[in-house]
Amino acid sequence: MEKRPPASPREAWGEDSSSEESSSLHLQPLSFYDTTTMQPLQIDASWLPIYEEAEEAVDFIMAFVSSLDKDAHKFTFLKSVYVMCKTALKRGLTQGLDLFCQTCEVVENIKDILEKEPRDHLSSRVRYLSMIAIDELSLVENVLEGKTKSLLSACFSSVFCLPPEREMPRSGASLYIKTLKAMDTMLRTLVLSFPVSRVSQELQDIFEMLLDFTRSEREVVQERAVGRIGVLTYLMSNYCRLKASVNFGRDSSGPVCPKDISIPVLGKLLGRLLLFRYSSEQTSYTAFHALFSLAEFLYKSRPMDRSGQLVWKAVTTSSLCSLSTKDCTQAFGRYLHSSERTDVILEAIGALRDASILDKEVPSSMLDVAMRDPDSWLMDVPRIVSCILETLPYITTESGCKKVESLFLLMTNEYGSAVVISLCEMALQGDSTVQELCDTLSSMPEILDKVLTELATLLHNQWCNPRGEGPGVSHRASFSGQIDVEELGDEPNVWSDQEHPDVVMAFLLLEVLAGLSERAEMARKVDAFLPSMMKILEVGSEDEKLKITVVLRNILGQLKKAKASSIALMLVGKVLPLFDSVRLMWEPEPCSPALKAVLRAGSALLEWILGFAAKRCSCLLWNLTLEHRPHRSHGQGAAVPKLTFPPSRQECSQLRELSLWLFRDLLKSVLSRDEKKMRREMQSALVPLLFRLNDHLPSVAKASREALFAAAELLKWKQLKHLLQRERMWELGECLLLRRSSRAEEYIHQSLPYLRDPQSSVRLAAVRFIRSATTHMRNRDSETQADILSALQPLETDRDISISSMAAHTGLILRAPRVRRRSWELLQMLCCWCQ
């Protein structure tokens, strides 16, 4: 038999209100059944042990469920619930009551009544009656099972959203105070009735609801929510004594210790209370009492060494009211777990954008405590970084922005790898924070540079250091299981000849640029990289040049014609040397899933950053790839770091081919106003294009033919176009010499390097062209002739007999006397035309 003990908190309340409420809660005979639409629910409740003791109340509850006009009878319904439960508990007749309440949906009807109450005024006792009814219901086993959270949410919303007490009439203010006291009593009874095994989770749910109300824009709602938090924190700090003094509820046997209560939301709770304690005058007093109770709970549940206890006791008893924000935060911090300290910091960061927190110096002071001791307060890097990036765009005060930026910079300096991994995780998720992330980083150049440098270091360490981790990788950050550092340790080196991470970062920047340049909306932003890209075409590695060529081809067709034409004039001279790229480039061997995840994460982060900080990243690209590199013409200085791949014995001709296609696109992009300038710029490209027609790779030869055709169109050279259309390639050289005979000597000097080309077809074309060009030279000085003979001499022993014989024959012609040479030249020209 269950019996309420005299020491119960509910009993104290009963003494205050028994005289007033006993008469009002007495049920009158339900004689109106015959004259109303109410009919009892068609169930037999006579089996209930409480039925004989509270027949009228039970019958009315069943009748109310079937009523079509519940508003008219809600007062009597609530009184009936109260009387039925109170009588059952007093007489020990609660058997079957949970099933009855479930059948009649008692809890659901109370919740519905509360939700329908007007929020703009308090004129009836419905809320008060609901609280005392719920208070009694909570003592009946299983009645509120699974329904506590939704019922309390309705209670809180119905009472907290009322107008301020000072705006209520006297009668309404009196009823409001009584209702609020009934709510507090109901909360105490509810928590004490929970089994010990469930009290932590139930308190967690209630505190989370109350925290949501503390974030309301209305100060009166905040104050009421903080007041209820104070009620519950007092209950927590005195839980052992109160729970031991009652015998209602389940699992109450055995010792009950403060350690039995574990509230994961405690850090958030403390953070909000600190903010209100020092920020808002209206809630300051209420928050102070809640903090006092919370301090007592921590003191009892988390004892430290003796010195720590003495300090803490002094704080809670006499000094709490005089402590500054920093001192109070630091004092509580000693007793918090790392996750709880993180929650305090998150609340402080969020408060900088919270309009309800009037004094922004309070959260700043809380952050100062964390920044002085980052190893204790800033442990959970991913959560803090995410909060910073979500909050910073909405902070309206300059001091608040500077404080959060300082915090972010401190974390980047202290835990750079963990910060970068967190950013990569956000990038991979592709959620709604993309815009905020990019805007935030682009507005903080110092942090952006640090993030990019750390990303380069992290990727370099994970790529190039087998069985090793980058610094700080394990500091509470990982790629959500996508990247296993242990697995990375077993990978062979994918990159070689790398002394520092700059090469990796440069490669990733170029890789991401290539991807971004495919999007029309991003082409304009990639345009900011043009100065750096043009310089890379001069002094970069072959791999870097290939990436730049891809980027330029992508963006050229997406720019407006005028912009594309001006860029074409600047680029055409930079592209010509790429026609003759002969270095073998190696494709990387297949990467493991872990390495691919690293690449994907790094690329995703860089893609975000490039989209919103193109100018800054352009400077970074310049620094990474060019700043310390000697210009090739100087021939001195340290070796240029290059990306090199494990060999797969497969020649890559992409750079030659793509540069030829880019040249064709540049010529086609020129406006009529710039055609004259372009003709001057492209004259030196005719001979290289002529020789690349003989490339042994069909794709390169085709690209060269298309580029030469575009040049013929620009030059308005019909004969050259005619020969290309009919594929009479052997006549192209002579056509060029006949049209530009005054440039014969210049063409010969251009041709000499091709005598050393690795491809025999190109060397043969070069010898043939030089032999024809000598016939068009009006005055040949001895120096030019010596240069030609010197270049031809190695070819006289070439493995290709056609090359060696033609080189020897050309040498004989050049060494012959002038008169005899002239006849040989005329004969040679006739032979060429007859071929």
C-alpha cells in the first residue's frame, strides 16, 4: 500500500492550500448527464478498486472523454482527475488506475486543455488545476510512462508565455503566483517519483526543454525558465535527503548518492546560468540561486583533494555573489568534465550572437578563461570549430567578432591539424554551412593562411611519412571514420623527391582550380589566378604546366569575348614553349581508399576556400610554387621542387597536345580589334606548328594541324588553308618560305633545336625544312652557316638512315662553293616540288 509520508514536499504544499481548495475540489453529484451531450464511455470501470471510493470522479472522467463540448466541462474534469488520484493514493487503491487513465486518455486530454489556453492573459484556474492534477498523476505508477516530456512541454509553454506579472491585474497576478508554485511542486514530485535508474535521463530531458525556453527573445520567458532550472538544481543538490525521506516511486531502496545523477547537459546549463547571472538584471537574481544549488551539487558529487574542497566550499557559501565572470567560470571549470567545459564554451560563443544576452562582455570574459588554458577548455576541436564558423557571420559587434577570431586563430596555432581535419569534414558533408565557412575564412586572411599551411603539412605527413601521424592529428578530430591513420601508415610513398609540403599544397591548389574552372559561375573567380598561372607556365614543373593548361582552356570559353581576347594576347607567347614538351610524366599508381579520402577532403576544403577567397589563394599559389624558384634563364639556385610519380612506363603527351589546342583556342578568341597584335605575337609559332605536324602521336599531329589552320585563318592565308584541307603536308614548309622569304634565316634558327628532338619524324622534318630554307637566304653569313653545320653534324650518324643521309647531303650543299651550290639548290627545289 502506497502512502504519502508527512515529510513529502507535496505535503508542505497541501498545508498551504488545503483549506482553500478542499471545498472547491469537492465533486457535486453529476445530475446534468440527462441534460447535456455528455455520455459515459462505454466501458465497465466498476472493477477498479478506487471506483467505490470515487465513483463520481471516475464516471465524470469517462463521460468527459465522450463529450462534444469539452471546454464547458474542463474544470470539472481536472478536479475529477485530482480527486480520483488523490483518493487512490491515500487509500492505497491505485491498482488498475494506469490502465484506466490510458483508456480514457487522461494525460492527452490534460495536454490538449493546456495547449488551448490563451497565452495573452490568465483569467481561469485551468493551469493551476492542471498542475495539481499532474502532481497526483505522477505518483501513480506507469500513468506518465513515455508521456512526461510532451506533457511538461505543454505545461511550460502554457505558463512561461504569459504576459509579465506586472502587467496582470491583481487577481490574475495572485493566480499566476499560485500556478507557478503548483508547477514547482509538480516538478519536485515528478522527479522524486522517478526510479533512481531513470532520474538522470528524465532530468536531462526536462533541462533540455527549459534551456530551449531560456533562448526565447522574451526576457520574462527566460526568467521563468531559469527559475524552474533553479528548482531542479536545488532538488539535485538535496536529492539524497529528499529521496530517502519518501517511499513513493520505484527503485528507491538502497543508498542514493549524488554520483547516481549524471546530466550530460550540465555544461550547457552552467553556461546559460553564467550568462544570465552577469548579463540580465531581471534574471540575475534567479540565475544566482540556480548557480548556488548547482555548485552544491558539484561539490557533493565530484569531490576533489582537500585543498580543492576548501576552495570550492568558500566559493559556494560566501564568495559566489562577489566573484567576477572570469573567476566564477574558472571555479566551476575545476569540477567539470572536458565535454562539459566544451559546452560552456559553445554557450559563450553562441551568446555573442544572441540578442537576449544584453552584456556581450560576459561571454567574452568566459572565452578569456578558455584561451588562457586551452588544453583544459578547448579539447573538442571539431565542435568548437563548427560553432565558431556557424556563429561568426551573425555576430553584430566588432568586439565580439575580434574575440571569436582570436579564439579561432589560437586554436589553429595550437591544434592546427585537428582544426584542418574538422574543416575538411565540414567540406565533405556539403551542408548549409558552406557559404558561412567560405565567407568566414575569406574575412580572416591570417587564419586562412594558417589553415592552408596546416592542410599542406597534414597531407604531406600522411602521404610521405609511412607509419607516422602528422602533429596534432589525434587531438579530438578524425575524418569520421573515412580516414584511418593506422591504415595510412602501411601505405608506400605515393610522392617522391619532396622535402616540404609546399609541393603537395601547390598540386592540390592546381587540381582544385582545374575542377572549378569547369563551372561557368566560377570562371570569373579563377581569373584572379591569371598572373600566377602565367608565371607558372614559364618556370613551373611539367605537371604544374599541364594543370594550368587545363584551367586556361576551361575558363577561356566561359569568359566574355572582350576579356578572352585580351587574355589571349597575354598568353599566346607563354604557350609556345609547351609545344615541345618531351619529358616523360608518370601516372600515379592506384591509391588506397584512405588516401583517396585524404585527397577528397583536402580538395573539398580548398574548393570552398577558392570559391570565396580567390585573390588570397592566388597569392598563396604564387608563394608555394614561385617565390623561391630561380628563373630558368638564370641557370642557378636551388633545384626547383617538382611533383614526380612512381613510374608506370607510359609516356604522357598531354602537355604537348593540350597546349596546341589551347593555342588554337587563343587564336579563335581574338576580336577584330586585336587581330593585328595577335598576328605579330603568333609569327614565331608557325615553325613549331609545322614540325608538330610530324609528331608520331596522331592526337598531337591533329591538334597541331588545327592550330596551324586557325593561324592561317587569322593571317588570311588561303594557300596555307588550301594545303591543310587537302593534307598536302610536304608542301607546307616551302609555302611558308615562299610567303616569308625574308624570315628564312630566323626560321632556320628556330629549326635548329628540333634537330635534337627525340622523335625521328620531327628531326627529319627539321632537316628537310633547313635544307629548303637555305635556298631562300639572300645573304648567309659565316656564323649562321657554322651554326647550321654544327647542328647537322650529329645527325650524319643518326640511326635513321633517311635522317643521316639528308643531313649529310645538306652539309655538302652548305660547304660547296657558292656557284656550284646554287645549281644544287635549284635542283633540290625542283626535286622537292616533284615529290
